[in-house]
Amino acid sequence: MTEPNPNVHGLVLAGGSGMRFWPLSREMSPKQLLTIFGSESLIRQAIARLEVRVPPSGIHLVSNERLAEELRNHLLGSEKEYGEIRYVVEPVGRNTLPAIALAAALIARDDPEAVVVVLPSDHVVEQDGRWEETLDAAIDLAADGFLVTIGLKPTRPETGFGYIEAGEAVEGKGERARHIARFVEKPDLARATEFCESGKYLWNSGMFAFRADVILAEVEKHTPEIAAVVNELAAMPMAEWLTEREMKRFGALEALSIDVGVMEKSDKGAVVCAELDWHDVGSLTALAELGVPDCDGNVTRGNTVTVDSHNSIVWGDRRVVAALGMEGTVIIDTHDATLVCPKDRCQDVRKVVEVLKERGSEEAITHRTMRRPWGSWTVIEEGQGFKIKMIEVKQGARLSSQEHQHRSEHWVILSGTARIERGDEEITLHPGESTYIPASTVHRLENTGKIPLRLIEVQNGEYLEEDDIIRLADEYEREKKPWA
Amino acid sequence: MTEPNPNVHGLVLAGGSGMRFWPLSREMSPKQLLTIFGSESLIRQAIARLEVRVPPSGIHLVSNERLAEELRNHLLGSEKEYGEIRYVVEPVGRNTLPAIALAAALIARDDPEAVVVVLPSDHVVEQDGRWEETLDAAIDLAADGFLVTIGLKPTRPETGFGYIEAGEAVEGKGERARHIARFVEKPDLARATEFCESGKYLWNSGMFAFRADVILAEVEKHTPEIAAVVNELAAMPMAEWLTEREMKRFGALEALSIDVGVMEKSDKGAVVCAELDWHDVGSLTALAELGVPDCDGNVTRGNTVTVDSHNSIVWGDRRVVAALGMEGTVIIDTHDATLVCPKDRCQDVRKVVEVLKERGSEEAITHRTMRRPWGSWTVIEEGQGFKIKMIEVKQGARLSSQEHQHRSEHWVILSGTARIERGDEEITLHPGESTYIPASTVHRLENTGKIPLRLIEVQNGEYLEEDDIIRLADEYEREKKPWA
């Protein structure tokens, strides 16, 4: 079955809060937006895994209102643009069942035959042919009315995952398609070891496939109150989901995972047994699992020095990070924040983020580099009355026509070619050249060259926040919400 | 004796390598230049301790050739300028005895009656009246021909210091002036405890006072080969000390400390018993000794978060530094480098610096902020073909008239008032205004205002190193060496 099934839709669960990967992640740059494993971000990797069978226009990202804009910036702001991806905004985060049911209801409205493949956005899967085979098997079973979980053959007695006991083979679907004997919650080490050795147990990967109408019928059967709300919402324009009334109604639903709320209760369950080079990026220790340790057992990145240190993660960027005499320690260094903790405390990183949030620290919320559909900007210095940004505009991109009430801007070109509208003038600048944009002057910046345009912007003024911007025209229609 | 003795000279040992305080210190910014304890750098604190009895023109700093320029930049570059300080350059570092003997010979040449007070540059001493009393007692004894060590009443059984057993009182000099019974090398804890309790032992502080002719006679007596070389050098212009021949001769001298080489052997020794709030800033753990611990025993500075962490030093600057679940750990964060080590490994920090030096890392050598006589500059970003600096010019200061062959410069004023010569033009710029200096254009920058001038400089060009500068005129006569 390599013939694409036009009824297959993709759903990526992309609403994670980004606290457990701090300081690599931030509230507005959760781990799914990070490019730490492989050459693409985790969300782009998840989309790519769906794209082998689903066109981008059939892929839906489920997230929340604030994050949807960041996801769009991220998916437009690199060379490969995902302009057709759909955005589904949970009114309020209520775990996976309400979110998946809502997206399924939305998809079913337009395509009653829809088969939905659900992927988390924090997995790393080696892209060999085994993935496509697994996906095809799951889609095939789902099309026949099963609620399919992708089950992974365990490679270690992991106590952090739930397990599935595989039952009889599903008739006519080969050895790897099995009925589900039972779901098992996270076991202790003894049971996990037993499961591993038995050959009958699989890791519950959190990847699912089912017909939209089948999952909705099962949601109706097991959690009718959730079914009622999502069916009503699916009939409304998405903007209405974010009204106080609907947010309150959705927020009152029980926060249930799809596993607990439906999969474990349904008699339609099936599992596809898969052998994949698969990783769940759960906490910062994943950096060690996915990295290559040196002879002291340290996994390092960037400009690091380790002396008499062992079994540690030393994760730097451009700055020097030195570990002397450290054992089993995680050191994560970013542009504006550094974390040091023992490996076995990584699950508590959110405690640090909570302290920062209480203080109102921007370092809990954003990175200094912000993606935009046209490229990105990075704050490299700021102080009383000034802010300095490095701006990168991708080939052919053009920022909105805009003006600022409170700040003037000096631009010095570092590389590439800039076409600039400034009031009634139009000028072209090359590296080493500069211009000045006084406050209240309409201006527009475009990269007309063949390489990325990079420039330094020095802002002066009494008020230098991002919201001092009046957009007069914008190619990316940013006045429209991503889901509109 | 508060009447100043015009024959008293000061000598500050300022040649430290700066490795043990990395990353706070660098080879070219050793700890004596750091402002980490109190509001002034350690070297300025040492100078201030001498200044209560010695005018700046009578104070000599002993260091090495490269560091002397940095010391001058440091001592000129703040509001209080020390323009009259003398610089003594060791041809080669050979521990304290050759250096002190050389400086004493130089001082004796101009002032045969000279009394020399020697201070290390890494002490912190509470400036109450007790210091002046101690200094006066030491000068008084020294003037009478004694080799005086300032001995400190121990406050704990410290095993890291040498001790002095105080003998009989020196006749006519009061209870605190004692003959020296003996010097004792660093003791074990049992002996240190005994010493502490006995009331007869003092810490050897490394602070000395003696007549120049007396110390030179004792050097002649105990280490005649050192005396021969320093006497010859003292008769030459200092520039000749740095010829290959003299460096080789000096470098062949035995590397002896003044304690071991002379003080312990001489029968002219005396000790002034002092009770001071005194700290030796030996390693990074001094940050804890001198700081105020929170209720978890952590000493923190800057933008730090500690969660479930104890007895640690978390030393940040502007960036966030978070310690989660750490015990007894030192975390030092600077603009361009971070160090993490257990407290009891601080003495091995030089191992990290050695690795960096092998790699040719600039982070071992310099800070991103460089002091100049007129102020300072900081590299805030650099990349292919560009470098961005924040430049700060103190009130009334003027940079050299200069030009660059390979780079153009854009200047954007952030605060203060800049008078700029650019080719034949002369312009005055205010905050938010900018100018452009093309390559090969003579230019000069001056702060004519009443507050510090701060500006952003964006350099463009193929070669952006500091040595692309032709100085045409310079108020600070930087073509002249500090010691010339």
C-alpha cells in the first residue's frame, strides 16, 4: 500500500509548555520548535514523518492560541515553508482526549471518510523504510475501523513508559497487526524486565491512527460530555472557540488522556508492532541518550572543556563552558541563561522556570532570537534608551510596511543586499552601507538578493517594545490569526 | 606617628598570572584588576592602603611587560586616575625575592634612606584605623633597621598559610613589635589548632616593610648572585632589562620567595602583631569567604536562581544562572565563559585555562571588555566581516587621532555628547545621531559632555583586528611604555 490514501489526515500534538527543556526551551519556544536533534526542529521532523503519506494541507497542528503564532513563524521562517498547514487551537489545555476529539470532529466535518494519524511532536525517529511500513500498516488497520496504537518493541526495561500486551493477530493483516490484550501503566523495573523478555509487550508510543468517525463514536460512548462539547465547537468558526464562554465550557471538561479515556476502554483497539530507532525526548537527559559520549562518558556540544569530569552533559553554544571535576551533572548554556543540575534532577527543571516566572523574567518566556515568517531577529544588547538587534531576512522575503511612534532605527548592512523604502524614497544598500529611519517614518525592508540579508539595527528611543509597530501592509497577513 | 615620613615608598606585587580566578580573571585581566570585592579593584585597594602614608608618585607596581600596559590602562581608565604611579617590570618572573630586590635597588638609587612597604595585590583589608596603626608600627620598626613582617592574629586554624612564632618584644616599640622566634611552614590541622590556641603564633601575611639598604644588604649576604644581578640592572635604563641578554640573566636566577630566601634566614627580622579584618583572595572559594551566605549556605551574585541547592557559590552577571539540586558547587558565569566545579577543586582551575591556551582560545587571555586610559570598549558581537563594539568614553577624555586601513566604522550615539573629527570636518553628535568613518580617514573621538559618552560602533571590513590602527596623536603617549 504505497498508493496515497486521499482520506488520510495528520494530527500533530504541538501544545507542549516547554518547561522541562529550559533553558533550551522557553514558554514561547517549547522543545518541539528546537533544532537539537538532527538538522530540523522536532515539529518539522514530525511533519516530515506525516508528509510521506499526507500532503501539508492535510496536516493539522493542535496547540494553544499564543503558540499557534510561533508555530506559523517557525514553519514559514525557514527555507522550506509550510504555508498550507492547518492550525487547531485548543480553547484551554485539557490533556490529549479533548484536543484529539475536537480536531477529529473538525476533520470529519469536511471529510466523513477521514483517517487520522496522531503524532506527538517530541519524538525522534530514524527515517528508514521501517517508518513508512509502520505508518502504512497503521493506516490500513485504521481504515478498517480499528483504534490503532503504534507499539514499539522494547529495547530496554524502561520504567518511564506504559506498555501494551499484544494479543491475537488481526485476521488478514499479517503478523504485526494485533488485537490489544491490555494496556499496562508504567511498571517497576522487575515487571519492565519481565515485559522486555516475554516478547509479548510493546511500548505505548503515543502514536495513533483511527477513522475520525470511529474515534468520535468511541468518545461519545466513553465520555459523552466531551463528545457533546467538541461536536458543538466543530460546527462554529474557530475564532469563537476562544470566547470566554467556550473557553469556560471546554475548560470544565475532564482532563483525560486519549489512552486512559478511550483507548484502554474500547474494544476496537489494535496495535501495530514496530521496530524503530525511536526516542522520546522527555527531559534534558535525552541529550545524553541521543548524543555520542566521549571516553569519559560525557556528551558535549559547542565550545566546551571537560577536565576530570564524567557521565555529564555539557551543552554549550558559542560561549566557553568548562566542567572541572563534575560527575553526572547536566550543564546547559544558552545565550541568556545557564542551568546546572544533577542528571537525576532534570525532571524538576520546571521548578526553576516557576521561580523565573514569579519574578517576571523574560528568560522563562522567550529566547533572544525570535522567528518571523520573513526570517528572524536577535537582541544582542539593550539598555536605557537603546536596543541592538541582528536582523536576518531570508532570500526574497519582505517585511511589512511599518512605522514606529517612539523609536528611530539605524541600519548597517553586514551581508546581502537590502532594498529599503523610507518615506517616499527607495534605496538599495550593500554591506558596509547604512541608513537611518526616523520615528514616524513609514519604511519597508526587503532582501532582493540571492543570499540571506543580515543587518544590525540600533534602536534609539524612550519606548522600545515590540508593540510599537503600525503595520500598513504585510505579505504574511499577520493581522489574520494562523487558524483563521 | 601620623606625620608622613617622606622616605617611605610603596611596592605592590602585581604580577599575578590570573589563572586561579578564571573565568573572572584572564591572563591580561588577573584578579588584582577585578572589582569583585568592594567597589574598587584589588590593585586600587592595595594602592589606597599605601596612599594613607605614601603619595602615588612613591608607589611602584611590580609586574611584567605585557601586564604593565593593562595596569596603566586600568589605573588611568576610571574617574580617579593614578598617573604618577611607577611601573617596575620584572625581566622574567622569578618569584618575589628577585622582584623585590630589583625594585628596592631601583628605589635606593634615588633615595638612599628609603623605607619600602611591600604589599601583595590580592588582599582585602577592612579600612578602619587599625590598618594605619599597623602600617605606622611597621614603618617605624623598618626605619630602625628591622626586616618587618606584618603578622596577623589567627582567627581560625588555617592550614593554607605559613605562621610566625612571635618572640620577645622589641625594646622601646611597645607590645606589638616582636622579634621573630621562627617561621613555620603551612602546618597540618592539629598544629594549626595548637598555634591558634597558644596566642604566640601569627599568620605570615606576605606584607613587609624594610629599609631598601637593609634588605639589599641581606640579599647580598644570603643570595649574592641575585644581589649582583639586581644591582647591575638598577643602574641601567629599564628598557634594557627587557633585552634578550638581561632576560636570560635574570631568568637564570633562582626563583626564591622573599620569605624563604631572606626573611627566614636573617637575624634582623621583626613582626608587627596585627588584628585586622583581612582576607587573602587565593582562589575562587574566597567568593564564599567574603560573601554573605543565604539560609541554604549559598553565596550568590547577579541574576541567579537556586533550587534545592546548598553551600554553593553561584556567581552571575547579567545572564540567568540557575542551580538545581547542587551541593558545594562553584558556578561562575561571565560574558563569554562559564565554569562549574566542586568547591574543593578550585585550586585546579588552571587546568581548564591550560586547555584553553592550548586551543588558542581568546577566553584564556582577555575579557570582552578592554580598559583604555580614555574609558573602555566591549565586543558585543562579531562575525564574518563585521564586529560590533560598545564604546564608553569618560568625561573629558579624548581618544587618539587615528585611522584604519581595512575597516570602516559606523557610530551611533547612545548617551552623552560626542565631538568628532572626521577628515577635515568637525561634528558634534547627540543620542540617536550617527556618523560614518570610511577606511583610511583620520578621525578622533572626544567626550565633551558632563556624563560618560556611550556609543555603538559597527565595524565593517576584511580585517578587524586591534592592530589595524595608525595613531597620529595621543594624549596618553601610548607609544611610550608605562615604565619609560
